[in-house]
Amino acid sequence: MDSLDPLRRLAVEQARNRVLMIGAAVSLAWLALVGLFAFFGPEAEGQGAVGWPLWLVGVLLPLALVWLAVWSARSLLILRLEAEELRAMLARMQGEGAAAEPMAEPRPVAPAPAPAVRRSTVPPAPRPAADARQAMLELDSPPETELTATELFHALNFPDGPEDREAIRCLRLALADPGMARLIRAAQDVVTLLAGQGVYMDELAMPQTDPALWRRFAEGTRGEAVAALAVIRDEDALASAGAMLRSDEVFRDVAHHFLRHFDRLMSRKAQDSDAELLAVLAETRSGRAFTLLAQVTGMLGRTGTEAEDEAAEAR
């Protein structure tokens, strides 16, 4: 746990209390203003049964708006704290993974003895076997550790908390690979930005899809041929993601970066894995974000909202 986490939580709690106090002060000021108006204002004679409800609505509606703003501000502070803690946890995992790798120290090489000078008319024989073994060392590109299907699932699904040790271990393994680290960071940025607009991956319903369709998608098929993968029917989530892609340049760049890296992962896994794995990866939090963005951008032919509109017209 980071030593700054308690300070962050204390600062956020103080900010939430200040927001609550501001909301209470504004509410009291509004009620005082209403009381002064009712006491010193003109008498409301002849309003009848309709005037009093309208007056009551005029008094209560600003109070409801004030406390709605207070609740939104307090929720946003908690969301920002969780996003910072997740970023800090990922940074610590990456740092621990890098520190765990043993540092190879160079061995002192003993100087080779000078060869004795011999007079010989026979040239030295070539050593092709030694040269071949040396060429197979590939010192410039060390081999990468391949994650198992379970480890890949946990890494793309993110840990549920500090107690989710298995997911944290898998995430640390994924961050040790530069390519997977770029994908994990992009997925985390997309999920965090979507959550800031009230779109949570855990709340997206993902009906079961045909794994063969995911294989076709991973092999490059796009459009109506894989439209059955557009299974997200949450109109609010689709509308929010579409609005962010159109109006938020930062989110648009992050989203396309994430789509590109997740698409590459699916293409790579389609070559050496079962199609069932592709369908399972699509059910992770990262996979749900990919399906949502692919559906909004038209990679799956059409969005779930368009499919529902066509079905309604057909009926």
C-alpha cells in the first residue's frame, strides 16, 4: 500500500465534507430567502388550489437541484480517488516486476593465451557448427514469457481489489511484457474515462456469442458478417461512448489506441488458440470495453440501437 493513500483519502473526505457544507449553506440561504419573500412579499390572495402547489414546486425544485449537484460532486471525488489508486497500483506492480528481474552482472573474462606460432602449410579448418550455434543465440531479442489463458483473462479483467492476489500476480506478469503493458494501460484509461461518464463495464450485459464469429473477426472480417457480435443493448452506454468519441479528442485517441492493440491480441490468439478463448477474453472488463467501442465505431457493422430500430420497423 502506498504511504500517500491515507493522505489522499483524507483529502477526498475533507473535500466531500466541504461540498456537503456548501450544499447545506446554499439550502439554508434559499429557505431564508423564501421565508423573507413569504413574510414581506405581496399577499397571494385568490391563488386557489392551483397556486399553492406551484409555489411549493418553486420552493422545492431549487433545493432538489442543489442536492443533486452535491451528490454528483461527492461521487466524482470518490471516482477520481479510485482512478488514482488504480493508476498507482499499476505503477507499483510494474516497478516491482522490473525490480524482481535479476540484474545480470558481467563475468570477468580471462585473457586468452597467445597461440603458439607454428609453421604449417595446412590452413585451419572452418567451424560452421560453432558459427551456427552463435547465430542461434539471438542476444538482441530475449524470448518473452507467454501468458496462459487463465493468466491472460485475469490480467485483462483487472484485480477486484488488493485481496485479489491471483489477478494481481497475472497483471504483474502481463505488465512485464512491453506489448501487453501498452494494451493494459490503454484498457485501464478507456475503462476509467468511461466510468467518469457513468458507463461501468460490470453493468454491461454481455449475452453469449458464437466463438466462431470471434475467430472470423480476429481473422479480419468486419461489418455485417460479424454483426451478431454487437450484443450490447444499453442505449445510454452506447450514446455516452459515441458522444465521447465525437467530442472528446483525448478519449478518441485513447480509444483508437486501445482498439488497435486489443485487435492485434485477438488476431495473435486466433492463430494458436481455440476460438473459445477469444469469446472468453471478450467477456473481461477490457473485452467489454472493446465490444462497446467496436460497436459504436461500426467495426461490427451496426450498433445495438440500430438493430433494435430495424427490428421495430419490421414488426
